[in-house]
Amino acid sequence: MTIFKSPALDDAEVAVIDQLDGLRHQLRYATERSVRWSGSLSRAMRARAVLGSNSIEGYDVPEEEGLAALEGEEPMGTPEETWLAIQGYRHAMTYVLQLSDDPHFQFNQGFIRSMHYMMLSYDLRKHPGRWRPGAMYVRNEQKREIVYEAPPAAEVPALMGELILSLESVDTPRLVHAAMAHLNLVMIHPFSDGNGRMARCLQTLILARSGVIEKQFCSIEEWLGRHTAEYYEVLSKVGQGSWHPENDTRAWIRFNLKAHVQQAELLRVRADRTASIWGELEEVVKDKGLPERAIYALFDATVGFRVRNSTYRPVAEVSEQIATRDLKAMVDAGLLVATGEARGRTYSSGAMLKNLWKQTRQQFPYVAVDPFVEGPGELQKGSF
């Protein structure tokens, strides 16, 4: 048996990897230069990664509810299955980040199956923690057709064994190594459900353990969530409908390198935006006579998240009573707008914070550049 292999990298791909090395140095400097705001940026990135990866599978939660999902608080109006899927993925991703610097960690089939159980234990019909019992077909529901047939179930244990061996033997750049692990798990399709989420989580773990960049910032799951159609298109191009490990994987490698470049550049812009917003908010809380910890809630609201008492308390390190008092003071100062009552109350940005966010986006624009295509990039006007 054999699994998909990486092609020999050409000059263009090597140049992009070198470019990413430069971006990583910039990001390391940007995120290490200030402990004041780097934690808030990391938290926002983790929330968007969790939502992004799950959105690919159709489990959608509004972006403004990202912090609630990250903190284990059920987003308002979310279907139960969606919330259970988000919870499972959040637990698995937290586990992955915990393992990123564990010197005793080893890849093995038991670990892969345990991570799958953690992710899908909410529905035993999906055989969480077990290889799929039978044939697997991926359907395009819009076109009502089968777009991929996975290898026979009897071959799954051996193929996964080969994949595990490949994870411990690194003979390509880490970015490529992680991308190939993602591709192989998706193509083997070893589980009844959750294969895409597992593959993306595995890719993040490999990158986090490699030290490619700080573990909080190594994921491209948010980017993949925003480019779902392109993601499925390149998988379809490489897979060609069924298990073909002899196929050329260059398109997949380039797709991943493009994702890393654009996500890294977005993070660089976000770091600049965060530093600027944080500095402005420091002046605002002084002027309004608010405690310095109020910046955590004001920052989250400024960049588009809904704030709750439960999402503010952990970062501000205060009791529920003090958090309630702080948030009321921010509302009274005209900085936040409260919606709902009692435990269902949420807070969003007021006019002053909305204006600050608009000015910051204009000052630090994000342009998405395809490193393999000449020409100007595309100005992105979306969220934080």
C-alpha cells in the first residue's frame, strides 16, 4: 500500500516558503513585543479558527458569537447539533494546543481515534473513535451526485498505519509535511463522519509542534472556512473521484502555501490593528474613569464580537458581580450597547467604538495576495 506523496518542490514553492519564514519573524516580533494585547489577539484567532473549520461542514455560528463558543457558552439561537459539534471541536483543538510542546507525545492510531471520539462523542451513530465499518461516499448535495469514493474499509487500518509512520518521518518542509497529512487523512476518510475536521486539526497539531510559529497562530482553519468552495475544488482535482495516491499533489501544496501566506499577512495586519486599538482604548478608559481591565471587553466589542458577562470574567479575572458592574459602567459611558435581559444579556460596540474600528481598518488595510499569481492583490473589507 502507499499514500499520497509530496512532489519535489519547484523554485516558486521554495520562494514562498522562504517568504513565509520572513513573515513568521515579523509575526513573532509583533506578538511578543507586548503582553498587553497579544492574549486578546490570540483569543480572537482561536475563536475564528474553531468557527471556520466547523463552517466547512455546515455547522455555522455567527462570527460575533465566536467568543461565546470559545468559552463554552452556547451561542444564541444555535441548533443543538451545531452547538455539540462546536463543543467537540473546541475540546479537540484545546487538547491539540496542550500537546504542542509535550516532549513525550507520540503519534499513533490510538491517539487519532481518541481525538475523533473527543470530537464526535455527542453522536454514537457516527462511530466516534472507531474506523468506519463500511464503504464511504462523499456526496455533493447540491448536484445530487457522488464526488468521491474512499478506499475500502478493510484497507483503512493499514493506510492509517502508513500515515502514522509518515508523521514521524519528516523529509519535507514542515508546512508541506502538515499539508500532506491533512490530504492523506481526508482521502483515506477513515471515519464515518468528521474526517475534514480531523484532518484540519491534525494539520494544526503538526504545525504547532514544529514551532513554525507560536501555537496560537499556526492554524489556517479560519482561512479554509472563508474559502470552502476553493478547498473542495482542489481536493476534487487531486482526488479525481476515488482513491488515487499516485496523483500529482502539487495543486494541493500550492493551495496550502497560498493559505499560509494570506493567513500570515492577515495576522500581521491584525497585530497592527490590535496594537493601535489597544492604545486608543487605554486613553478611553482613563478619560471615562473605567478600570484598566475594561479594555478586554471594549477590544472584543470593537473588533466585532458580542461580549457577555461570561466571556468578560475569565480575561478580566473578576467575579460575576464585579463583571456586571464593569459592563454597566461601560454602557453608561456610551461605549457599549446592551441587548437582552439577565443571563441572556449581550453587549456590542457603541458609536464611538464603531468609529474607532472603521478608522483602524482604513489605516491598516488587508490585501490578499496570491503568491503564485503576478499582479496586485485584492483588498479585503471583511471583519477583524
